[in-house]
Amino acid sequence: MATEQAAEDIDFSDASLHFNRELSLLEFNTRVLAQARNEDIPLLERLNYLCISSSNLDEFYEVRAASLIQLAELDPLMRGSDDLTAQEQLNLIAPRAHELVDEQYRVLYEMMIPQLANEGVCFIRRADWTEKQRHWLNVYFNEELLPILTPVGLDSAHPFPRILNKSLNFIVSLSGKDAFGRNSGRAILQAPRALTRLVRIPDDISGNEEGDSFVFLSSIIHAFIDELFNGMKVKHCHQFRVTRNSDLYVDDDAVDDLFNAVQGELAMRHYGDEVRLEIDEHCPQETIEFLAARFGLSENQVFPVSGLVNISRIQEIVNNVDRPDLKFKPHKPSIPEVLGRKKNYFDAIKKQDILLHHPFESFFPVVEFIKQAAIDPDVVAIKQTLYRTSSDSPVVNALLKAAQAGKEVTVVIELRARFDERANITLAAKLQDAAINVVYGVVGYKTHAKMCLIIRKEGKRYRDYVHLGTGNYHPNTAKFYTDYGLFSSNVELGADVRKVFVQLTSLGKVTKLDKLLQSPFTLHKGLIAKIEREINFAKKGQPAEIIFKVNSVVEEEIIQALYRASCAGVEIKLIVRGVCSLKPGIKGVSENIEVRSIIGRFLEHTRVYMFANGGNADIYAASADVMGRNMFRRVEACFPIEHKTLKMRILKDLAGYLQDNTESWIMQSDGSYIQSTYKENEAYCVQTALMDEFSNKH
């Protein structure tokens, strides 16, 4: 442990103490891919992990790499906390991303496809088609594909077509002349997105009557593409796919109508700047160079791949194959007895705070809370934030019923929830049609807080009932994202939530909050103050401990505060699912910091901040991660867990995550991760333990 004097001599902002965010994100994706190799996991679930790693990399290029490419052009000398320019980061990302893609394809062809075939789930290659199969597929091509396929010959009258983001395309090399005497030598074919990428072969033709057989759409098009070019010879046909910059840009200072501005930007998402080209590795080099030049891409941005150019589309098979033996055993979430069916939620919440831990506990009570409010004659108003939710959300339906029943309903919708913008625009219009007050938060700040406020007239006064969560009001993701939700009728907490809603819907100065820590005003400095308090306990020789369980740790000042705490002797445990720029285990700096990541059946999403506080644990749950955007550019709610029983429960959960030795990865000081190991009969999986615990409560 560093002495206090030595700590004062350390420059905690030194670039060597900050691991690059983008490389850390690729490390996370490597951990996800490792699940596809884990033979303790059911086979179709492993395939799902492989597809997730592929779609994660898509998003990485659409957002993170795209932002760096823009930054390299706009401000090439700008350096981050790791002292890297945007171009230097891109140079580091490229080889790591190529390695990751190579491993994805190795896992697909050497593990997934052979092992699935052993289980009767077969992908039939073109070279292995029987005459009967080929005939059936030819009929399928002519009846289902040919009418909607539109190849475009490349010549002066047919310029290179606009290629949709992440669409399946073919570049075709031709010889001969068409009916008009033309021969440009090349054509482009885009496969319509509506087409399934996996075609199931009938059992009587597949020869696999007790299993499932599929052919890739790309294989069918390859086999019969010459039928699209009558009288000409197809010399080569190769798949390719382009990933584009998909981050929306809305100038907050120049926008009068955020709804229309976001709607307008969405139309351009499919045609943002090209950032990556994936192409069949057997494509001639001159054709690869032709496409790379057409899209303005460097060699680092070109990914020659084996066969398929979009692994993530195989995810269709997970739902299309009825093989429960190859999937996780279904988990039936429990409902706390105090919130059982036919119970009055307001009476229950009035008696005590109630904590839910999804998906181990059901999301049903959250929906029921709003449903009961909608029909309760004493409820006068409902206020709700919505960041992401499902298209057929029972939460939305409950809000609509409340409005129909004459309640005053206000919904704060974040239009710029990345990749959910279109759904949220549709949702906003639907709510407005029902005469619900819809606002879009505060210009320049995304509303990311997860809050619901029910105002109920009880006797001569109003009482506030609140639900605060770490995750979205999305019943579907609540089945596989871990999140906490708190029901409370605490007077001060309710007043705080009411004040935040006033901020979001009206105008005025910042008001003091008694319980909540709120971004962009008090959360950042509040967390740092609590870290400093632990430092003071440690300096006095008293036990001092900090545990964070979050998705990301990136924000520089909090990282520096944690380094100072480590030097002072504070024991720090960070459970970080994804990106972590802090480096643990550096002698004299972070020896007292451990960072671990849990990658399991459920996506870890809870955000918890625990400070030992001299033996009286100070625990907060939050919608916010340790990132600059969460601290300064979003509206976030960080809420205290004060009921003694609930505090003990969260402490027990955190202890379980720190004990996990089957799904946990330990971060090294160089940013890499090593998976935990265990001795025989000593395996402990926290997610399994929580499933067992709550399953027994049915």
C-alpha cells in the first residue's frame, strides 16, 4: 500500500493509468464470444452468444469506430485520457477487431456447425445438395426470390447503387453482352431485408426427418444467380456487406422541434458514411479494391471473411428450432408475497419499501402497479419516464387506460434512445392521440432516469408512490437483464421524484433534493464525496470499503478518486460488466482495487454503489454508470436503499457476485481478463444461486 505522502506524488491523470475505452469494449466482446466456446452451456445458447458477439461488433463500428473516424478528421491532434489521438485508437482497434472476427468464424465453422449437425440441426452446403434438394431450391428461387430481386448493372446510366447499412449484397462479375449490347462487366444485387436468411428444407427432401435442415439464402442466390442475367455468363459472385455510421446527429441549439428533427435524421441512418466492408475472402483482389475505393475505406476497414458476411443473422435459428434440450432450462420468476395477485399495492407499499430483482423476480408487479393506479378512483395523476420499451408494452397499455379513466398522465419519452428512436417516435404519437401529456425531456440532455410517480388522494392530502429502477420499463428485456426496482411511499423520496418531473416538464432553477442524487447536478460530486469519506475512514485506521456494480467505468475524475482511495487503504471491488478504463493491481496505485466482469445467462445491468460508511453501509441503486455521459449529459436518478432488510439483501447479492467463480473474469493491469477457476465441488454461479433462491419462493 502506498503511503499518504507517496500518493500525493502520484499524477493520477497520467495516461498510463487509463485503459483505452474502445479496446476495453473489444475485450468485453471477447468475453461474450468465449461463452460460445463454453461446452457447459447448451448448444443453441452458445450459438446465441456467437451471434451477440457479431451484432455487438456491428454496433461498435456503427457508433464507436464511426465517432473516432469523424474525430480523426475534425480534430486529429485531440488526445483522450489515455493520451491517444483518434487515429492512434483506430490503428490499435483494427488488428484486435480482425482477430475477433477471425475467431468468430473459427467458432462458427469448427465448432457450431459440426456440433449442431451432430444434434440433427444441419446447414446444407451447395456442394452437398442432392438433385431433389437442388430442384426444390430452384423452384423456391424462381417463385419466392426472382420476382423481388433487382440486380443493377454498373455503367454510365446505372451508377453504383446506395447500399443499405448492414444489408446482404452481391457483386457479380459478368462477360458477354445484354440485349442492348451493353457489358460493363459488373453488377450489384441487394437482397431485400424482408427475406429470411435461413431457408428451412422440407423433411421429405432434406433426408433429416428427425432433425432440422437449412440452407443459407446466400447459397441459393449464388447457385441460381445466372438466371438474373439472361444470355450472359456469371464469372464470379461474392457476398459483401457495408457497415455505416449510425449515430444520429441533432444540433440541439438549432432545433425548434425535437420530434421532427429526430424523425428527419432517422431517414439518413441507413446511408451514413461507410466505416467497414465485410466481403467474401475468395473475392478477387481487384474487386475488393474496387469496392474499398468506392466506399472510401482503408485496408484496416476491410474484413475478408469465410462465406457468410453476417453471422448474427443465424440467430433466427435459435427461435426456429424446437429443441428445449439445447437451450437453457426455463426460469419462472417469482413475485414477492406482499405483492401477490389480488393484493392492493398501495397498502403494501405504504407499509414498507419493496425491492424487486429482475429477472429472478417478475416484472409483473411493475405493470400491475400502473394498472392498479389506472383504475383506482383515488389516483389523480401518473408521471412516467420511458427510455426503451416494447411495441406492445403492457406498461403503455396501462398508461392509456389511466388516461381513458380521466387520470392526469404525463410521459417523458427520450426520442434519442439509440436504435430505438423510430419506436419511440411511434410511441409518442400513440400517447398523444390518447390525450396524454408527452414531453421529450430537456434539450441537450437525454432522459435516462427510470421513474414512475403515482399521486393518490388519501383523505385530505396527497401521497406519492414511486417506482425507481436501474433498467428500462421493458417487459421483454426484464426477462434477461438483471435490474433492481424499488417501490416506496417515502415522503422525501416522493417529493424528490416530483421535483425531477417538474424539471423535465417545465422550467426553473435547480431545486435541492433530499434523497436522490441526480445527474447532471449532484450525482458526480456526490459519488466523489462518498469516496472521499471512505478515504477519511481509512486514514483514521477504520475499515473502509467501496463496491460498485455497474456496466462501465470510464469517467476520469471518479477513476482518479478511486485510485486515491486505493492508496489510502480503502478496499475496492468493482463488478463491471463491460468497459473499464481503470487499471487494477498497479503497485502503489491500485493494489487495493479488484475488477471483475460477470458474463452469464442474463445480461448484468444493475447499477449499485456501496460505501461501507464506518459500518453503516450507504447503498444506492441507479440508472447511471460511471461514464461522463451519465454524469454530465443525461438526466439520471440514483436512489438510496435505506430499509435495513433491503440493504442486507443487496449486500448479500454483492457478496454472491464477488464469490462467483464460474462466470466471472478478473481484469489484469494491462486491460486483459482471466476467467476465474474453481476446484472440484467448489463451483459457485451467482445467477444460478439467485434463480434457485427465488424459484423456491413460488
